Amino acid sequence: MKALSRRAIAMALGASAVMAGSAATAQDKVVNLYSARHYQTDEKLYEGFTKLTGIKVNRIEGKEDEIIERIRNEGANSPADVMITVDMGRIWKAEQAGLLAPVKSAVLDQRVPANLRDPEGKWFGFSTRARVLIYAKDKLQPAQVARYEDIASPNFKGKVCARSGGHVYNLSLLSAIIATQGEEKAEAWAKGVVANMGRPPQGGDTDQIKAVAAGQCDVAISNSYYFARIVNSTKDEDKALAAKVAIMFPNQADRGTHVNVSGGGLVKTAPNKESAIKYLEYLVSDEAQRYFANGNNEYPVAEVKTNNAALEGWGAFKMDQVNIGALGRNQAKAQAIFDKVGWK
Ligand SMILES: [Fe+2]
């Protein structure tokens, strides 16, 4: 009941909480964050915001699909103010379910590059991850894996490792290829990669990197942060792994490397809308961008230098400029192509 009456106040106030100073202040002391990120270092993202604004961050963590389901099930009574998850394919699910509300914010529009946010402001990317190629240094020259297209060529028969085609990271990569190259070329690419696989798709991205180091494949597809984690590790086994393989940011001479995001937005039924927008804006501040990106070895979306040795060592790269909304829109087409070509 208490929650309901608080909601009633919030609804009466609407978006313009400024109209009723004290009630708005009481309303705005907290922001309820539903997050699919579970990184220790993300703690600083909550503490930093509270220190700056006095607004407490209540966190509800869950798996990517769980938090979307939970907000959906809670319906109009959901306490959720902000939803954060990883990969555009999942942000898209939340958008499609009608869970996100547009936010007009000069701060967010200025700090988040246009290709990494919804033109209507329903979602924003807060950090990026590149989908890169990891190759065996003793078997390949960088020029041989300079493009995603290379690993679909017959030269690579039996030499490619990749995780399942049903996984959102690969669905998003293929969605980007559909967006920039068209469905026909995307299908030919997927077909070519399947024909080149050194083993059936299995495991996560780190397993693909390990398979390359172990000589099972010459090249694998992986998100950049998995390799950054290995490069930054002080463990001997990781050092041995990092010594055997190298990273390639594909398609630097043409459309750029496919990137995805950790991101999210304002929940449509947010009871603490003002705080929620403040929190979203905080996430693009210099301070938060560093925490946000470093928490998972991702790249900040704003131009901020990180203190991440792996990322700084690799330097800047050209990213595919297609609006990542296309990655969401093309998920079903991508799945259909993977099914057709047998990328299990
Ligand atoms: Fe991941």
C-alpha cells in the first residue's frame, strides 16, 4: 500500500516534479536501478552518484532476460526507474516490450555519439565493446584477418572458432552485417564461416580465445573485453594465453569494426523519474565513464582516457557507424540466417 500511495504522488506530479518542491524532493531521494551488470567495480558508480547528489541507488540485479521479464511482470507498479543491460539485442527486447520512455537530455545527446543512442532517447549506450578477431600469432599475419569477410573465405577451412549463432553477440554482429551489407551478403558470410569452423560452436568467447591458443583454430570471434581481461591479468596462465594470440579490429580500411554497448534507459513507469534522468546523465560524466568502462574492460562512449592498460595499448580504432538500433531490428533476420546456414 505504501508503495502504491508513493506512486500515486509520483503520478500526480508527473514529469514536472519541480512544481511541488518538497514532495518532489521526498520522491527523488532514491533511484531504483535494475541492472544486468554485476561487476565489483560498478559499486563506484552507485557511491559516486550518491556522493554527488544525495540520491540513494537501490540495485536489483538479475540476468539479462530476467530483469526485462521482471519489469514487464511488475507492470504499472514496478519500482524500476532505470534499466541497464548488455548488448543492443537485449536493450531492443526491452524497447519492444514498451518498457522504456524517451528522455530528452542535452547532456546525454552531447556525450553519447549519435550511432550509440536511440534518436528518440529511449535508450543510450554507456560503454562499448568491439566484436574482434583473435588470431594465432604463429599462424597468421594481421593482413590475413583484416576483415570479417576474410574468415568466410575458403582459405580458412577448418580454422575458425566461434560460439553459438543463437547467442546475442553473434546475432548482433550478423545484424550489423545485414544493416551495412544487406541480407544476401550477410547470409553468404555466415555460410562461409560455418563452412570454415574447426569445431561445432561451443562455449563462450573466452573459450574461443583458448581454443586459438591451444591450436584448435587459427582465428576466433570474441568481444574485446574478454581479451582485455586476459591481457590485463597477472595470472601466469593468462600471460601464456596472451603471448600466443593477437587482436584484430576488423574492417579498419572500410566500414569499421562492429561495436555493441552496455546501455539502457528510463523505465516508462519510473516512480522517480527526475532522479532516474539525473542518474542516466551521471553515467556519462567523466568519472562514471571511467568506472563504467573499466568495470568490464569496455570503452567509454564519451571521450575519456581510461587507465586500462590493454585498451590504451591497443589505441583508438574505427567503429562501424551504423546506428546500433539496427542491431535490435535485425535480430530475427539474423537468427533466420543462422538457422538456414546451420550456425547452431
Ligand atoms: Fe559477455
